[in-house]
Amino acid sequence: MLPDIFPLGPFLVEESGRLLVKDPGSKPGFSFLWRGRRFSVSLAEQSMAWTAILGKVPSSAAGRERREAGLATLRMLPQSLPSGWTLRLTADHRLQLSAETEIAWPAHVSMLMQPVVRFLLAVGPYLDLIEEAGLN
């Protein structure tokens, strides 16, 4: 039999499945791999934020055509992203996606999974485009 409240990483889990932050001064989160990419999720009082490296611009050594095709896709990609999503090119030419959504807190585990699944379903077509453009 499980105790009424048990620790799970940076959280305390109530018997009902509701999560509480173990250390109120911390910014808890979790990460997972999906389609070969690490997605990091951080939780704040009323929000859930994601970051992920989606791909990388090919070096010029990979061939001029491949690089130019990737850069053309990269130029048009930010305009097609949903509101609140940000794509930036890091100093080492990686493509970093950031996004945020509001959540009710404290939340049940199942209520945290819903926005994660919706986000992954929404990001899927962009990953397809990045892979087709050779930016992975």
C-alpha cells in the first residue's frame, strides 16, 4: 500500500495523483526523448514550457545544395509556427524550439500529460519538414 503522499523526483504525489512541488522555491520539470530528440519541460506556477533541439543546419562541407535547401526551409519556418512558439538558431547552428502554455496548478499527472501530447502532435509536422529539408 502506498503512503498518502510519496516523493517522485521534484514532486510529491498525493494518493489522488495530484502533484505538489517538493521544494516551493524550485522550478520542477522533466525531459523525455521523442523522435530522437530530447524535449525538456519546465513547470512554473501557472505554465508549462518546452524546449527542444529539433535539428541542425548542415555545414558547408555537406554540400552547398543541401545547406541552401535547409536554409531556405529555415527562413520560412518561423512564420508558420503557432503563436507563442519560438524557433532560434543557436551559435552552433542547432535549431531550438521554445513554447509555453498555461496550466492549472497543482495538477494531476493526467492533466500534465494532455498538454504534452497536444504539443507533440502539433510539433510532428514541423519535425517532418525539418527532416525532409535535411536539417536533422
